Amino acid sequence: MSTSSIERRAFKAGLILKLIDGCLELACAVVVWLVAPATVDSIARFFTADELAKDPDDVIANYIVGLAHSLSSVGTHAFVALYLLAHGAVKVALVTALFRRRRWAYPALIVSLSLFIVYQAYRLVRHLSLALALLTIFDIVIVWLVWRAYRRLRRAQL
């Protein structure tokens, strides 16, 4: 299998994952918007109570409770909902356009993901998060794959 064939498969697989990710973000945005911040906090405490009773230092349970608590402010809650909505909508729209081979979508996805990468890097500097680091690395790989596909497309049309 040639390098370009592997790259094309990685490109398609990456786009499918980005599309799924975007759809999940849209769904989460709706859930975050509809569920009251205090309810999120209560649900997290309910599901982690047994684990924290057994091990008060449990990293995952404490992370979940801390995350839910940080969402309990109305401003943060609204920001998270709007961020997920914007991030998800941009990804779904641009990935859909890429699958339809819309030439303008290639640079648009590169620019939008690059802006998200910059923001995510800023967040990582302020607070290290493995999940955010992995998402950022994945976004960087997708930007690179989209850039390479766009170059191939432009060369083929010359």
C-alpha cells in the first residue's frame, strides 16, 4: 500500500471521526443548555458518591465532581454550551462540505481548526488536561491531512 493511499484513508477516517465528534458536541451542547447547572452538580455527586466513600482520593471521581462543580456557575454553563455548539456546528458543516468536495471548505477547515488549536493550547498552558491535549494533537493531525489533500486537489486541477 502506497503512502498516498494510507494518507487518503487516514484523511477519510479522520474526517469521519471529526464528523462524529462534531455531532457529539452538538448533542452535548443541547444537553448542557437544557440541564440546569445545579442538576449537573447533583448528578455528578450521585454517580461518584460510592466511589468517593470507598476512596476519597479517587482521581477520576474527583475530576468528575470538580468538572461538574465548575459548570455550576451560570456564566460557565452558558459558555460551555455555546462553545460546544459553535465547535460542533463548524466541524459538522465543514466536514460535510469536504465530503461534497467543496474546494472552499479545505482552507476554511484549516483556519477554523487552527483557531481552535490556538485556544486549546492556551487552555492547556493554563490547566494541563490529557483529554484536551489528545484532542489538540488529533486536530493538528487533521489540519495536516486536510492541507495535504487540498494540495493534491489543487495540483490535480491545474
